[in-house]
Amino acid sequence: MTETTQTAHADINTHLEAYLTEHEKFEKGNSAAGTRARKALGELAKAVKARRNEITATKNERKEAKAA
């Protein structure tokens, strides 16, 4: 894994952990935690999209290198 990949992977894990923590608080009745959980989900979606783009770029680079 490259440094960028590790960062993207760490971001995904960080946002997922934040969501899980806030979700648990929300389920116990803390309405403000619901807002924080939604924010964490939004950030998680951004991180996942970035990682998907990285994977696609790496896959295409490998394909081009193999063809050359």
C-alpha cells in the first residue's frame, strides 16, 4: 500500500468508527448524535468515493503497463 492508499483507508476507518459511536448514542435517545452520525456518513461516502477512484486509477495503470 502506498501512503495515499493508507491515508484513504485510514479515513474510511475513522469515519466509520465515528458513525458507529454516534449511532449508538442516537439509538439511546441522544438526538444531537443523529446529526453527527449523518455527518460521519457523509464524510464516509466522500472517503469511499476517493478510494474507489484510487483503485480505478491503479487498475488502469497496471493494465497500461501490462499492454506496453
